[in-house]
Amino acid sequence: MMDQNRAPIYEALEQFRKNKVVPFDVPGHKRGRGNPELVNLLGKQCVELDVNSMKPLDNLCHPISVIKEAEELAAEAFGASHAFLMVGGTTSSVQTMVLTACKKGEKIILPRNVHRSVINALVVNGATPIYVNPDVDKKLGIALGMKISQVEKAIEENPDAVAILVNNPTYYGICSNLKKIVEIAHAHNMMVLVDEAHGTHFYFGENMPISAMAAGADMASVSMHKSGGSLTQSSFLLAGPNVSAGFVRQVINLTQTTSASYLLLASLDISRRNLALRGKEAFAEVEKIAAYARNEINKIDGYYAYGEELINGDSIYDFDTTKLTVFTLDIGLAGIEVYDMLRDEYDIQMELGDIGNILAYISIGDRMRETERLVSALYDIRRRYKKDRTGLFDHEYINPSVVMTPQEAFYAAKEEMIPIRETNGKICTEFVMCYPPGIPILAPGERITQEIIDYILYAKEKGCSMTGPEDEKIERLNVIKEATVY
């Protein structure tokens, strides 16, 4: 057992600061002296620790001392064989998993409701996605997990696939039967990659859905900055015993910066220590707050804060009760409309507002007082703005028709950008999504349908934050000039 009280990167930085080393290296602000406004913004201690790699502080590209020790501590804390500190967000972790597991000409099985980072990686490496189109909850309009029968069918039809990727959980808290999927995949010599951007707490809380490492997955991407308390953009990549750590490091170094932020690295180190020592108690309080909020919101007529009652043993095998997602359509308002009202009129910032839901991300920094304020605001919004729901879209997820690989479509010859209303039947070469959650409505290589067009226009009209296309106004799309169907 390692000493989880240690935080080797943080300790090395503190020693470095005490030594008052004269800087003739980068960064150019020289401990803040060259940019006093930056010091005023971030504080003297923070800017003084924004340093470059050097022998006493190790090097993220090839760690041999304090970073290596921090990674070993993280691996033990998360129950992994190897852990990698990532400073490019969980996007970088997810892309590393995909680039490690497959290459051009190979197949990877995955649910279509993945984060854009997964499909971005396929644009880069040319692998072919085999999508499992998840069921959709007809009331809530959200995509569910992968059924075991869907996974088995995908494997039967694509026995040459090399990997399966699973969300654990989805943005909305839904978990597939991960342990069973791992068993099936490994029986067919396929790797299992898990996007755990929203599942850090699974490793430390009690009575929570199973974590990727506990389920025997080969690799997992963990957004430490989401529910783990580290700085934004910091993440862990975890690997099991059958994965070559050396090769994973080489893949990471293909795309990750050679100038890693020690503020991000230290935040990962300290946050890992915090969760290893106090995570069990911290996440018990998170569950308590979420349960209180869910119960109180469900007393308000017209809202539905959903939870474990959704579990059906298959497409919703388990549910993350820390995710406080509230269905709003029954008060006659789209989720994004309630999201905007909470921010603009009540000074409450939600994590997500989509067509039918809002999401409050409850984590270790939340307190009951602020939760009570959210409940009161939702009651007030219902009292002031409730109306008939006629005319509201009632589904969040649309199954796509995939015609080409993401890489083929992304680099294919394109027509000039044409108005979205005129793209029905065309094949898209770019992404369109609401962010968050960052799940593409359209991805490169998918056929555009009238249903998708209507959804995009409706989401824009309601005020969803749209990203992806080359056209910043999202009025036109790039489409294939001459499509090649594979």
C-alpha cells in the first residue's frame, strides 16, 4: 500500500517555491513579474507555480520521479494498473483510448450517443464505427444505455471488431451492464474502453454503479475536474493489466502538449489525495443533497426529477443518483428555457439545458443551502411561467443513418456550404451539436434527414448553445459533393 497522504507534485512545487530559483526559462511572465495584471487576476502564489518542466519537477512526457509517483498513487487509488495524468481534458483521454485500441481499417463498436471526442478520434485514425443505436425513453426523450442483446448482435455481425466503447454513466446518469459487456467483449478478444467523464465518484462513493476498473475494463477516461474537484481541463486516463503502459504513453505524446501546466498537474495530485482520504464521506454527502433535491422537486407539480425508479435491468442497468436531471416539458417549457431563466433571473447556473431537461451537477463543493435555493427557484418558475406544452419537441436523441466513416466524410470533396433547410438527403461532413452535452446531432458521414433539420432549427430557436459547423451562425452546412457509400 502506498501512502495516499502524499501529493508528490504539490510537495515538489512547494519546495521549488521556497528555493527561490532565478528563472531564465519559460514561461515568459517570470513568476508573474512581467504581467502584474495576471498576478492580480490569479494571485501571487498561483502565478509563481506556473512553471516549466525541469529536473526537480519531472516531465509529463516521460515521468521518472514526482509525476511518476503521482501516477502510481492515482493508479492505486482508482484500482487501476496504470494511471496517466492528462492536461488536455478528458477529450484527450478519450482520444488516447481510441487511438490506442484501433487504427484505420479496423472496427470499433460504440453507442451513437458518445461525446464528440470519440468521433473526433475516428476522424484522425480512420477506424470504422459500428454504432449501437440505443433505445430512447419515450417520455424523457433521452438515449439510454446499450442493451446486452444489442452488444451481442453487434459482435455477431462484426466479429472482427477490435474494441467496444461504453459510456459509464451517460450525461443523464444512465449506466449499461458494464461488467457483462466486459465479459462478452473479452470472450471475443475485444478491448473495452469506458468514457467515465461523469463517473469519478464511482471509485470512491458507496452503493454506486460499478466503476470501469472494478468491472475489468481495459481503459477508462475519468474527468477528475467534473466530480473530483480538480481544475478544469485536468483528467486521469486509467488502464488495466493487459494494456501496454509504454505504448499508451507514446499515443498520449502524439497529441498532448509538451508544456504541461503544473497547476493542472498539482490539482490532480491534491484532488486524488482528497478523494482517497475523504471521498467516501464526501460523496455520501453528495448523495444526500441530491436525494433531498430530487424529493423536493418531485413535490412540485409538473417537474420530474428522475432516479433509480428508471432501472430496468438492461438498457438502464443502473443509475447514478448524484445526477439531478429534471424533466421540464410538463410545465410547458423546454429545458433550455428553464436553464436560461435560472441563470438570468435567479443567478443560478445549471450544467445543462436541452430540449426537455435541465441538469444540476451535484458534487463535493455543493451545500444544502444552495440546493434549497434551486428548489425554490424552480417552484417560482412554475408558478410564474407554467403553460400548455403544445408544440414542444418531445425527444432529445435521433438515431442517425451512417453512410461513410467519419474520416472519409471529413476529408471528402464538399459542395459549397448550403442552407440547412436544403440539406435533406445530403451527407454531412462536419459536426452539429448542442454543447453541453456535446453529443453530436450530426457527425461526419451521416445522412441528413428532415427530422434532424427540424431538430436543429428548433434547438436554435429555443436558445441551445450550438457548436460544430464551419458556419458560426449554423445556418449552412458542408455536405459531400459525391458520396461514396461503404
